[in-house]
Amino acid sequence: MYTHTSKPILALGRPLAETKKALILIHGRGASARDILSLGQALEVEDFTLFAPEATNNSWYPYSFMAPTIQNQPALDSALQLLDGAVKEIMEQGVEATNIYFAGFSQGACLTLEYSTRHAQRWGGIAAFTGGLIGDSLDTGNYKGRFEQTPVLISTGDPDPHVPLARVEESRQILESMGASVTLKVYKGRPHTILQEEVDLANKLIFG
């Protein structure tokens, strides 16, 4: 089973020393850091520095996000550690958590929610395009801290071939119980993609 250590994190935009605001973009299964940076260019984040890690073999963990967690190890823990390392490097450059934002799609949205909920604090904002918290059942013992009204957008299709709406709703409830200000938007019959309407909503709620 693989771990995520081999590739540098791609960056886009002005240096962090100038912007003091970071957006960490997390790609989906089969995609790449370069792919998810194109989403960043669609968001209203001109005054941010964008960062995009890339998964080994273009997948953060091998099985469904709702598989027993042990089946997705050690890749899942390695992915979470990679994100944590990126966050710490950003903070070491003088950026507060309130100026660190996350966005991800599909498998990347799941990882976005899982990481931020395991390290809940007042983040700048979180956009999870089609995702939920990870595991066959959710172990709330993994989730630490308080979001302190961090704005969170979770969007999904209904039905979605990979992400059941019930898990999305369960994830929303957990984030809200930890103090997040969550907006859940469900698009009936939407394919497994990101609509322009979702980008516009993220810009309004998270990045505006």
C-alpha cells in the first residue's frame, strides 16, 4: 500500500509573504494537482496563494471513502499527514489559521472535510464539492476542536454515484455540532462534477 511522500506541492499566485492568505486545493481520484489548480483559477482568490498537493498514483486512498478505514490505510493517514505538513509550513510563514482555506472535489472533498474536522479551529473557510467524512461508520473520537463559525460549503448531487446523500447530511450535522457554519446545497440529478453555480456559491459564501 502506498504513501504520499514523493511529489512537491504545486503553488500558484503571488508569494505567501505578500498575500498572507492560503488556499489548499485537494484533487479527486484520478486527477492531479494541476487539474485542481484550474478550479482555483475559477474561484475569486486572486489575493490568495494557492497550494495543491498531489497524491501518489493520483489517488489519496485506494477504496471508497465509506469502506472500513483499515482498508484505506496507510494511504489515508499518509494523506492526512501530508495535509498537516502543508498547513504547518504555511503557518510557519506567518499565516494564521483564519487565513487558511480549503477546497476539494470528490475524494479530495472527503479528505478536506476529514482533515479540517480532525483539526477543527477557526479556519478561513472550507468548500467541499461532493464529499463527506471518511469511514464505514464515523468515529467522532477522531474529531477535535471547535470550528468557531468557520464558513463551510458542502455541495453534492442527488443521487451521486460515489457519495451518498445520507453521509453528506451526517457530515454536516457533525460539523455543525462542532461550531461550523455549514451551507449544504443538493442538486437533484446532477452528474459527478462541479457546476458553475457551485463555484459561484463558493465565491459568495467562502471567498467573497
